[in-house]
Amino acid sequence: MIRDAFLETKGIHNFRDYGGWHAPGEGRVRRDLLFRSGQHVDATDDDLKAIAELDIRTVIDLRGTSERDRNPCRRVEGWNGEVVFYHGETTSTPPHMDVEPGSSASDFARQRMIAVYTRMPHNPAMIDMFGRYLKVLADRDGASLVHCFAGKDRTGIAATMLLHILGVAEEDQREEFLRTNKSPTFEVLVQQSLPGIEERLGRKLDAEQVRDLLEVRAEYLDTFHAEVVRDHGDFDTYLSRVIGIGNDLRTRLRERFLT
């Protein structure tokens, strides 16, 4: 069912297992426990049947209230797990939807996303949700799913934090972040995002411009790290002082997710 870490879905973008990475020594991050994706508003019945087999008991929804209201996610019928979410906005507007009229698509993509990743380390809502996400993973049984609108930016940083805590090499953290660009369901995100983007831009976009807007770039992750290092010296200090991840929680995460 899982092909190259991606779950075969028709209405959900970027659904994948982000375990399996090498950890210190001979260890690995456990598979079949850690899933990530975009939103499930267009999930098909077959998608939900596939998800039901994964034993996902906790969903961490990084979207804000307005995003959830506009795009209510479909869940597996009879699912009795818990959805963890933020009461309020986690970002002013979804970064892939906030387009100023008259902007060039390529310039907008880079400038807007650099701004998003510059702000994200300081965003009180995201600080709260990153902390809750990591604490939930340490405390809950079964598999978990973390998602936002597209499953690439907020979700990408959340996954990076966990992999860093688990001792995954920075090169592999980056590869996991960029794996989003290999998702076989890119057209799902295009259908969910492109009409609103083109309406705001006032013109149609070509394929290259669409990729610029809806994929991830190494530069975005570098921007997040640079902001953290500038203010806190290193990523571990940021996780400890800002996100609230102490040694006890780190130990519990490693015990649960490392083989």
C-alpha cells in the first residue's frame, strides 16, 4: 500500500510515512507510526479505507480556525481518535493562497515563502502547536498524522523538529523536507490552490510558475534554521527554550520512535 513512503491516495496530497531514516549507531526511525500529509477535505472513500488500516489514533492539525472552517477534513467513519488543533489562526492566511495582485508568480513565491519561514520560528501559535505535537507523540499509543493545508511548510518544519530530536542527520532531515516535491499527488494541491491564486494574480500561470508556488525549496528550510541560529545559537537551544522540549521528553521520543 505504501510506495516509496507515499500512501496511494486520490484526494489527499503528500500523504506519507516519514519514518525509516537512519539514526545514530545502527538505529532507525520506526516505520508505520509517523504519517504526514496535506488536508483531507477531498479525501475519497478509498482514501479513507486505506487510512483506516494505519491505526492512526491522533491527528495533529496545524491549520488555523478559518482554514479548518473552509476545508473540513473527512475522517474515517467511526474513527474515535483525537484531533489536536489550535483555537485561533496559525498563520495570517495560507502561504500558498495569499497573493498580491500584480505580483509576478516567481517573485511572489520566493518572497512570500521566505517571509513565511522567517516568521514561523517566532509565531506564538506555531510555537504552541509544535510543542503540543511533540508532546502528543511521546504520550499517545498508535500511529499519528500531522498535517496542514498542503502538508509542506508547517508540517515540514514539524517533521524536521522530530527527526532532529531523534538524531537523524541534517542531510536526511533536508531530504525528508524536499521529498514533498516527489509526491505523486501534486495535482490534488493544484486543484485545491491554483484557482484562488490565479484569481488574485489576475492571470493564468504556466507549469513552472505553479511549481514555484506549490513546492518546497531548500532555501526555505535554510531560512528557518538561520532565523533560529541568529536568535538562539542553535536548533537544540531553540527546541528547549522556546518549544519547551526538555531532556525527559527527548528521551521518551527516542525510546518510542527509534529501533
